[in-house]
Amino acid sequence: MATAGKQNALDYINQMFPTEASLSGVEPLMQKIHSEIRKVDAEILTAVRQQSNSGTKAREDLAAATHAVQELIFKIQAIKTKAEQSETMVQEICRDIKKLDFAKKHITTTITALHRLTMLVSAVEQLQVMASKRQYKEAAAQLEAVNQLCSHFEAYRDIPKITELKDKFKSIKTILKSHVFSDFSSLGSGKETEDTTLLHQLSDACLVVDALEPSVREELVKIFCSRELTSYQQIFEGAELAKLDKAERRYAWIKRRLRTNEEIWKIFPPQWHVSYLLCIQFCKLTRAQLVEILNNLNEKPDVGTLLLALQRTLEFEEELAEKFGDGSRGRESGSDIGENNMGNSKQTILDIRKKYEKKLAAHNGNENEDQDGNKDLSVPGAGFNFRGIISSCFEPYLMVYVELEEKTLMEHLEKLVQKETWDIEEGSQTNILSSSMQVFLIIRRSLKRCSALTKNQTLYNLFKVFQRILKAYATKLYARLPKSGTGIVAAATGMDGQIKTSDRDERVICYIVNTAEYCHTTSGELAENVSKIVEPQFADSTDMSEVQDEFSAVITKALITLVHGIETKFDVEMAAMTRVPWGTLESVGDQSDYVNGLNAIFTASIPVLGRLLSPIYFQFFLDKLASNLGPRFYLNIFKCKQISETGAQQMLLDTQAVKTILLDIPSLGKQKSAAAGYSKFVTREMSKAEALLKVILSAVDSVADTYCALLPEGTLSEFQRILDLKGLKRTEQQSILDDYNKRGAGTYQPATVTKPITPTTVSAPAVTNQANNPGIIPLKEEIVARAAALGRGAATTGIRRFLALTESTTRDRKDGSFRKLFTG
């Protein structure tokens, strides 16, 4: 770094003095530099001197501040000492003034107490005079004044004079109470209508009662209500009126009593709610009497009488609820359904129909009794509910009503089923039997009637009746399904266990399926509606799952019956198939007559079924039909007698035609949504019959190989039957059977195994062997040559069609169990 500095200095000098001539300026430059150095030294010296002077001044300022703080502390202490001295001086001056203030306060309190005591003594004496003279209006005001004065002497209750005055005041109140109660005893005797002065006096007496303790008012109102209801109790406890059919007269009595005494009872202050409390007492008394009447019945009550009494009770309770401010809490309406008459109770149900809006939730009587003590009954609408206060006592006796409803509903059901035409009117948009809609209509009417009366146990019991009615209707639908033939005649005609259905029967079955589906859905909706209406403790039990299971069983049975009916129609064609002389058939032509017969059956039935059944049930029908018809066609081949090579070719052609017919069923029924899965199922099942015919077509020396390759799940008995169909004698079959046993030993399952086996495809080696062995399936050229050599007149188009079907089947075939049947 020093070297660099020197180099910089040299560079600077060389820059300043580049030539010798320029050296003449060295002296002036040196002088200038020395002048700058002296200037910088002077500035440094000045700065150092200033810094020294600043430190000295700071120390002086700090010392001055410290001294000032000490002086301030001394002054504060001096001020505090003077303040304490001043406080002591003030307390000594004011000590005598406090004593004078306390004395003045005590004197003032004593004067006030004596003055109020004088007023209390005077007021008590005046009140005593007013009580003796029955001056109730003045006594009421005086009572208020005395009560206020007595409140001022609560702190002096141990003083004898105060105790004496309070005892005297208490005795005066007792005298006033006895006078008021005595005067009110004349109310209701008829005197008040003649003597208006008495009413004014009783009105003033109410002011006295208000001035007395609240218990006095409650006692007076209770005595008044009891006295008013004494005549009611005497009248309706008699043998003539103590009957259930006289319930309406009870309510007429209290309404008449309220109406006739309305003006007289205006003497009571409105806040007493005398009419309200009288009605509560009336309801409780009426309930007790009705319970006694119901308990004393020697036999079941008449339903009409019981319902009429209940309905009148409900109407009366509703009137009370509306009158005393509880009408705002509207009742829940029942299901929006019509009404219906009920035999001997026609007039009763007519009344119920007119008043069905006035229904209420039934209340348990004992719960009402227990809860009344906790409610403020003195104010209308303050927790007390007139709805159910009387009518709930009918609940345990309404079982006769439920029984009558069940009987009526069952009679209606029988009539509806008898009148059912089992057909649908022209132009109807639904394929549902009219009887089902009528059944739910009468059920809804019954529900509406009952919900207008009660929402408690009786409504739940009626819901159980609905379940039985719907189960009975499901039984009726089940019984209408065509039955299988039984007995000697059926056995003799070969119809034992078979179901024979006409075109009309098929339509009826479809109607039954749709009706059962409608009932299944509607019954669930009915249970949901009932659960919303019935009391909460029964809501969880309102379930229609058992009923829905019944209708689901009807649907399943109807569809299976439909399948069996179609199968029964196939019997003639299947029998015709076995009667064809397959062993002597000379040529392969178009499809056989029995195939045309099967096609005719489907063409006649499937369009109607597709139009009437919903897609899901049509799909179920197709699956059942394919699962039954495919294996049946396969087994029907074994029922034939001997099958020649030409016969097997013709039968293979027929099999492909039947397969095509089955695959066209969804489009024939105009419901192609079910085509995909159904087509695969039909192809799989019919491929088994095609494989069987190919085994029959194979050469004798390779029949065992072909059977093992195409039907790997086949049994020995089936293989032997195939040999019989080929026309081999028993002696010729023995060597082939031995060869098959050697091939299949320990590999194939017996025919008695019922467990379904997963369909499998033929393995690649087997297909290769089949292609390489001309003895298994004849080649095209060999088939054409054989046909030409035989000279049987086989049409070229028929032969080529057969070849195309054979190739198509070989490509698409999937082997599986031939015994896989769906059980209904």
C-alpha cells in the first residue's frame, strides 16, 4: 500500500511538473500547501477548546438542577404539615356541630313517627266505624291508607302500642271479610234483581276484597263458583240427566248461566276473571261426572251417543278457548280428504263432518290434574288450555268407535272388490284399478273423522285398522291372480302346476302390478301424514313397512304368474318341436312352424305388456322370461327323438331364429332401456342350445372331444342322451362313454350340483383343436358337398344361412351352466 501511495505521489508530481521549465513553480506550490496546513491546524485547535468548555458547563447545570429538586421536596413537606394542622383544627371546630345535626334528625324522626301514629290510631278507629256500618267504598280507601301507615311501623313492631294497633287492624279486616262474604251469600238468590242497592254495595265490597290479602279474593271467588255450581251438580247427578246423551244439556246450562248473569256479574272487577274461573271449575266437575257415567256403564256405549257427546264436548271446549283468549292457537287440520257416513251413526258423523275443523289434541286426564296446581289459572291464556280438559276422558272408551270404523271400512272394501271390473276405462291416464283409489279415499275420510275427535291412542289404533284394511286389499289382489291347475282334471289334461292365461288375464295382471305399486307408495305417504297428526309418543310407531311388504309380494307374484302364463302358451309349441321328425328330415329350409308359433305368442302379448308395465317391472318380466325360456328350450332338445345331421342343422337354424325373436322383445314392447343386459342374458342362454346342437352335428369319433370343448360342465347322463339323439346303439355308445369317462374323470361336476357356476369362455387351445379337426364341425366345402351328394334339394340360401349362423355362434358363444334357473 505504501508503494502505491508513493506511486500516486510521483504521478501527481509528474503531472504538475511535466517538464524542467515547469519546475519554476515549485516554490509557489510549497507555500500554498504550508498555508493550507496551518489553516487546518488552527481549526482543530479551536474545536478542542470548544469541547473542553462544553463539559464544564454541563456539570454546572446538573448541580443547579439537583439543588432545585431538594428545595422543592422541602417545600412539599412543609405544605403537608400545614394541611394536617388545618384538618385537626377543622375537626375540633365541627365536633359540636355534628352533635347538633344528629339531635335534629332524631327529633324530626320522632315527630314524624308520632304524627303517623296519631294518623294510624285515627284511621283504625275510622275503619272500625266504617266496617260496622258496611261502608265498603270508604273502607276500601281507608284500608289502603292503613296498610301504608302500617308499613312505616315495621321497624317498631316490638313496641306494645304498635302491636296492639296491628292486632286491632287485623280483627277489623276479619270483620270486613265476614261482612263481605255474608253480603255475597245473597248473590244468586234473586234479591239482586229487585234491589239495585245491593249490587252497588257488592260492587263496593269488591274494592274491599282487593284491598285485603289476595287469598281473600281467591277464597271468595272459589266460594262463589262452588255455590253457582251447586245447582248444576244437583241437577245433573240425578238419574234422568246423568246420562251420556244429555252431555249437550250440560254445556247449554253453563252457557245460559253465563248469558243471563252477564249484567249482574259485572259487579266483579274484570281482573278477577270470575267467568273464566267458573268455567274451569265447571269443566273439572263435568269431567268427573262424565268419567263416573262412563265407568258405570254395564255394557259398551252406543257409538253414536258416544261420538255425539264427544263432538259436543269438543265444540264447547273450542268455544271456551276462543272466548277466553286461547283461540289464536289454531288447531292443526287433518288430511284433506272427504267424509263418509257410517251406518247407524249417520247423524253423528254428519255433525262431525260439519265441525271437522274443530279438532284438538287429546290430553291425559291425570296429567291435567297434576299440572293445574302449577299454572296461573287466574289469568286467561296464561298456560291453561281448555282444549281436552273434558274430552280427554272419552279416550279410554273410544275402542268401540275404532271397531265400528274397522267394520265399516271392511264392508266398503268388500263392496269395492265385488264391483271391481278389473279393467281400465277408456281414456284413463293411469293403469290403476279404481278400487285402490276408492280404498284410500275411504281411509282418508276415516282418518279425517278420527283426527277431528282425537290425536291420541284412538288415532293410533285406527292407524292399525288401516294397516289391516290394506293387507286385506293386498290379499284380494293376490287372490285375483290366475291360479295354476290342480286336481284330477288338471293332471289328466297335463295342466297340473301350470297357469293358463288369456289376453285379458295378462292385462289384469298388469293392472294388479300397477295397483300394488300405487298402494305401496300411497301407504307410505299415509303413514307419513298420520305421524304428523298423531301425538308425538305414537309418531315413531306409525310405520307401513309390513303393508308395503305385502304389496311388494303381490307385485312379485303377479310378475311371476305373468311369466308362467306366457310359458304355458309355449307348451303347445314345445310339444310341436318334439313331434318334428328330426331324424328323417331331408333338407334344411326356413324356420319351423313352432318358431312361428312362438313369434305369434310374443307378437300378441309383448306390446300390451310393454305398454301397461313400467320399465322396471318390464325389465323384471324379461329377465324372468329369459331365465326360464332359455334353459327350457335347451332341455326340450333332449325330449326329441333321434336327430339326424340335417335335423340338427335345421334345429340350429330354428334356435338362431328363436334367439332373434327373444332379442327383439324389448323393441317389440317399446321399452329399449332394458335391452342391454337382457340381450347379453338371452345370448348366453341360447348359446348353450346352439353348443348342444353343434355337439350333435359332430362326427361320432370326435363327439367326446366336441362335448368336452363346448359343454365343459356337462354330465355323463347328458352325454349319453346326446348319443341316443345321434341314433347310436348301446353297443356303439359304450366305447365312446369309456373314452369320455377317461377324459372327464375328476373334472366335471355331477348334474345334482345346484350352486351356480360362473360362465366361462372356451379356452384358446380348445378352439384351435376344433379348427384343426375337421371331424368336429364340418367345413363349409364339406357341408355343401354333402348336401349336393345327398340330393335332398337343400336350398343354397338355406345352406349359406346355416353357415353364417354357425360362424356367428362360434364367435359370440359364451359357455355356462345349463341348469341355472331363477326361482320365483
